[in-house]
Amino acid sequence: MIYTENDIRKAIEAYLKRNGFETFDLQCALFDMDGVLFNSMPYHASSWNKAMKDFGMNLPEYEAFLHEGRTGEATINIVMQREWGRTATEKELKDIYARKSIYFDQCPTAKPIDGAKQLVTKMREDGMLATIVTGSGQKSLLGKIQNYYDDLFCLDRMVTAFDVKYGKPNPEPYLIGLKKMNVQPNQAIVVENAPLGVEAGHAASVFTVAVNTGPIDGSALIESGADLLFSSMAEFIEHWDMFFNVAKSFRQI
């Protein structure tokens, strides 16, 4: 989607009014990981599909995209309730997620999303900090962040599946991210690609930018609460200078 300066101004004004904020003092960005920083979601979807089949359940790959952002435990229990009418035991949770992790680790190395590093670099050049808020617990992928993104992220303040109890779409992950970064909701933006992640950012009262890098219809991201929607990271980069300059005008009233 192509935005004008006036479009962006209206989006920020609507965000401030909705949340009762008077200023928008942009200081940091909270990035999701899968589908935003790495093109890893097709591998997650395939791995979930195979693991569920191994345990006598069905999770179609497209549906896995809709669960993106949930903790593994929550995803397993949703399918278990639907298929077998009960929640998983602790052993089942451990075994199913371990099987999914094995399949994921057998997948090709997930490549960075085109333009993601350029975007984070521009943010850092504009004086912003950045960290990661992900529902993932895949250590094989978490370990690649610094290799691909150098020191662009505050990795000592990132939020993963190991830090949260509820996970997305609950706002808890982004609330923890705000706390770790020592900022208020109106001092940050969320960058997401999934409906549940957008819903979590919106619920945490953070200005949420959706970048549609997967098969989800963009309308689902808007309906989940995205303040702006871009069809690619490149499109977001094209708008970044305009967005940042408009945002600066809301630092003081």
C-alpha cells in the first residue's frame, strides 16, 4: 500500500486518540522474527504439519501461518482440543514440540527477509534502538540473528517463548519487550507480519506496522489492528523517512 504524508499523519493521530496519548516519542522498534527478519515461516508450517501427522493429528500448512506468534504449547493445545477434545499432557507437549523442532532443524537455512537489515540499519541511524519479540523457541534460528544482523539488535533484551506465559495474541510479549527496553507504548513501534502478532502489538497499545510477507490476506492484518500495512519490507523502507519525519512532529504538542 502506498501512503502519503497526510495518510501517515492521520494514522498516528488515530493511534494517539485511541490510546489516550498526547505524544508519539519514537525511540525503539520491537520486531517479530519469523516472517519479518527471516523467511522461516514456510519451514515452521511444514514442520508443524509433519509433527502433527506423526502424532495422529492434522494441522494444514496454511493454518500454521494463522497460528504464527503463538507459543508451541498453545498451538499444540488448540489442535489437540479440536482433534481429541482435550489438552495435551506435559509429555505430549514436550514430545510433539521436540518432533517439530527436529523437522525444522532439517529444513534449509532460512534466509533473511529482503530489506529487513536495511530497515533496521536506517532505524539505528535515526537514533532508534531495536530488539526482537518472538513466540519462537527455535534455538537454531535464534543463534543466527547476530550472524545476519550484526549488532543491530539489543539481543540481551529480546523476548522469546522462554520469557512468556501466554504468548501472542496476548499483549504480554510486547509488554515485556517495552519493559526490557525501558520505554512506554507511545515510544515504540511494532513490526509484525502475522494477525496474532498484530493483535498483540495493538493490545499492548503500541503503534503496529504490518508487513505482509506471507500468504495471509492483508485484510486480516488490518482487521487485527495494524496501524499501517505494507506489502513488502521494501515498501516499508520506501516510506520510512516520511514516516519517521512525521512521527517526529508528534514528540511534543
